[in-house]
Amino acid sequence: MRSPKLVLAVLSTAAFALSLSACAPGAANPGSTSVIAPVTESANDLQGATVELVVGQVLNIDTGDLAIDSYEGEVADPAVAEFVQGRDDGSATFNPGVRALAEGTTTVTMTNQDGGIQPLEFTVEVSAG
């Protein structure tokens, strides 16, 4: 006859192993990809900078004291990246940003409708990861 402690130890080990495999990437949803953390930069630090992103990653732009929806952006090569307008939907505030779409390099020009602010220009280099 097996000891209750031995049975409990075996069951505990099996449950622990199953819980670990359930946490593995794609375990709950085969074919899924892991989440890529955004890169956050201050608008004040972006002038003339080069930002490196991987496909699917987002550059989150902190606008400081300026309104998040006061910036408009233009991406030179929209196949490589896209500008995402800042907004406040009433329940959450979203900074403006740039989403990496495909490998390549492009320039981004941001202007601020509050006036008196020179255009903000920077480069985005996107790699496969």
C-alpha cells in the first residue's frame, strides 16, 4: 500500500508541472505570439534621435505638459511604421506613438497644433526582432 504522503507528493509535482506548461507562450492559444513591451520616450528627447523597434512594437511618446492630442504625425514610409494619434476616450488617456509594421527605416515628423513649436523629426529603424 502506498503512503498518503507519497501520493500527495506525486500529485503535487504533477500539478506543478502542468501549471508551468500552461504558462508557456502559446500554451493556451497555440500560434499566439508574446507581447512586446512598448518603448517610451519623451517628445523633448526625440529631435534628431533614432529609435529602434521590432515589428509589432510601439513607440509611446510622452508629451510632457502639452496636450496628448495636440500632435499630428507623418511617417515617410507608411509600409514601415504608422503614427498613432494621442487621445482621451473618457476612461483612459493614450499618448501619441509610432507602431512598427515591417522591417526598414523611415523618418517621422510630428507637428504640434498649439503653435510656436518647431516640427519634431526623428528616425525609426524597425527590425524583425
